[in-house]
Amino acid sequence: MIEKKTTFGNRVRCYNLERTICDFLRSRNRCDEEMVISAVKNYAVYKEKNLNLLADYAKHLRVEKVLRRYMEVLL
């Protein structure tokens, strides 16, 4: 969990990008496939990505194989 400021200046708690990507991959059957692909593509070009943290989350959330399949194509 991290804290971010909204446009109105309120602080809210939310998940970081790596956790959000893993959540997308976990629920990929309930989401539009294009949305999942778009999220992973945008993360792949993100300058501040943390691939080690992403791999840790994927391991804990049991989406390692799916993540690897998407990331092999993009990186």
C-alpha cells in the first residue's frame, strides 16, 4: 500500500503499479483482454518500473507464468 494525493489534495491509500499489474493478470478472465494488454504494455515502457518487485508479487499471487508470457513479448 502506498499513499497518493488526489487532485483535490486528499491523501488516499492505494496499491503500487506492480501490485496492480498482478491484480490485472489474476482477473484477466473477467476483464477485457485489450485492457490487460494495454496495462502491461504501459508498465513495460514506464521508466520507474521495478521488475524485481513485480516478480515477487507475481510469485506470491501465483501469476508468474502468465506474467512471463506477457513480458517476454514486450521486453
